[in-house]
Amino acid sequence: MEPDVSDTEQTLLTRLQVLFTESKFKEAEEQLIRYIKETEKPTDPKLQPGEISPALVFVLGNLYFQSERPIEAERAFKLSIRRFPKFRRAYTNLGYLYASQTKLDDALAAFQKAVELGEKSSRVMGMLGYCYMSKQNALAAENAYRQAYLLDPNSRDWKLGLAQTFLMQEKFEDAASMFGNLIKENPQDRQLWMRQTSAFISMEKKQDAILNLEMLRLLKLSDEKSLNLLGNLYMDQSQPLLALNAFSDAMAASSQINVPQAIKSARILNDNGNTDEAADLIQKIRAAAGTIAPADQIALDLAEVKVVTAKKQIDQAGVILNRLAKENPTNPEILLELARYYDQLAKAAPNEEAMRAHIGQAKTNYLLAAEHTSTAYPANLGYGQLLVRDSRTMEALPYLEKALALKSSDNLTQYTARVRRAADQEKKRKEREEAAREQAKK
């Protein structure tokens, strides 16, 4: 609804419109303010004060908005609404004003009132969708964006907003389809490719995700993040050479290598049995990274320890670990890897004496590592398993139970149950033996 305007006001509005088209906003503002003052408080004593149409106050608000004077614009829009409570355009522009100030709760209320009064423009519906998105109300946002999209199907903003609501609601098929349409219109937009890729991964369509990421590489739009993701997807598909290529390109794509991410990639390669590729990537990290932060250097050395251990190069692992332990004697990750190293030596020991010495070293380091939150679970588990292999199930049980309390899993639960039964049998056997000794003394 619109407020009434007098013939004189209509004439003024026509003149103002001409000034607007000529971008003479300051002159328009001066004319409008002069008219309002003269009407409400006439300088001619013969004239009676009159009322200004809310439409003129609204136009003044627009002028203030145009000249980036938000406080005055808000005051004018609110005044026009007080004078005419069903002034739809005033609510609409007040919503735009609040949105420009990121006052999205206020903007939402203004747009809702405008729609209630009959506003149906694509822009208002789109802004309503944007406000709902900010409040994580994905369903309401979807409905608003759908209305905006139906009214203006060529708007990129409304299609993008609608696709985002699909992602929020885990409607991944719909999201992928909408992002696909957007990609056809904007093939150079990396973010669109990445969002569609995210939808594909959520649907377990990893081959489609790989194709997307390879298209980004072909278009020379890849960055470190997308290439690392590509490498991880190739690892998931058991294609380590392609993964190594992607991880290497990720390092090359960054002006400053993300060392923690690159180390993580190397460990993923090694954990999946691709030790040669992991070793190759570690060497590339050392060559490309330049100066490495101390914490990253330790992580890189520990990653190399895992690689050489997997390759049965135990002596080389020992050289690295002993150097690390000398430089960082209390680091829990180093303590844990030292324990595992001595554990490995104990398994391959040539005689009982050497085995006992290595077990002693492993025990010391496992127990020290177990005191730290970050390594408590693997340290307790590792030491418990060592004791089980040494046929000391009663001693092992508390450590396995502590590991289970820290991190439960079906496999560990079953393993601990088997050890508990063995410990019970060992306890009963010892009790019988003790009873037999006591009987023999009598």
C-alpha cells in the first residue's frame, strides 16, 4: 500500500525524479527539505502548518541512504512507517538499510513485514533467504530463495543461495545439480567446483569428485587445498602414484608450503602401505620447505621414522629417534616412538639378555608417554600388548583397560576380554601352585 500525496507533492516528486535521473541528489535533498520545513512551519504567517505525506519522508530517507547517512535514513524510514503503518516500500528499504549494516535480525523483521504487506519482488525474497540463512533456518531460506529464483531465474545470487540451502539440509543431489548449472555459467569460479565436489563426496561419488578436481587442475584453477583433497581421494581409491603427484603439486601450488598438511599427506601414504611414495614426499618437503618450525621438524622426522620402520630399516629409525630424544627428552610423541622402536628390537632380539634389555627400555618409554594426554591411549595399549607377548597377562590387563577407557573400539574390547580370561586363568594357576607349595611344607 502507498500513502496519499497531494497535487502539490506530486508535482514536487516529479521534479525530484528529474533531479534523480541527472544524479543531482544534493539539490534534490535541499529542495525536499526546504518544502518539508516550509509546509510544517511556514515562514509566511498567513499560511497554516500542514502535514507532509509519508511518501515525502520516505523519499528523504532514500536520499539519506544514497548519501551513506544511515542514522538519518533509518529515522526517516521509521517516521514514514509511523505515519503510515502499511507503507510497504518503507519496510522494504528499511530492510535493505539494515542488511547493508549487517543487522540481519532487524533486516529479517523488516523484510517479513514487507512481504506480509504484499511485497513479492525477487530481490526482497532473495534478501529474505539470505537473512534466514544467517539464522541457520535452511528450510525457510530455501523457500525464500525458490521464490526469488522463480521470479528471476537468471540471478546467480539466488541460484547460489538455493544451492547453499540444499547443502545445509543435506540435499546433496539437488545441491550438486544446482552447482552444476552455476558451473556451466561460471566455469572459472573455483568455489563452485569445490562446493559441487563437497556434495559429491557427501554422496560417496568420489570418482565424480576426482573428475571435478582434475578439471580444476586442467583449467589451472587448482590451489593447495584442492590438490591435497585430490591426493586424499586418490589414496582412498588405492592410487598412490596419482596421490603423490597431487600432493607434490599441492606443495608447488603454494607460495609458502603448508608443512603440517604435507606431513599429514606423507603419513597417509605410509599408513596405506605406500612407503616409497611417502619417502619421496618427505624428501620433497625437506627440499621445498626451507626453514621449518621446530614442531614441524619433529613431526617430519617422526614421519620419516614411521617410513623407515615400515621399510624394515630399524637401525636408521634408531639413529633418528636417539637424536630426537637427545634434543627433546620430554616430547611425548618421541617417547612413544622410542618405546615402539625398542619393542621392535625386543621382538627381533638374538638372545634372552638382549630381549630383556630392550623390553626394559620399551617399558620406560611407554610409561613416560602414558603420562601425557596426547599419547596416553597408544602408550597404554602398546605396553599392555608388550606384556601380553611376554606372557604377563595379569600385569597387562590394567594397561589395556586404561586404553579401552580412553578410546573404546570393538576390536580392543574383544582383545581385552580375551586377555582378561587369560589373566583369570593365570591367577588361578598361580593360586593352585601356591596352595601346592603350602601343602608340601606341611
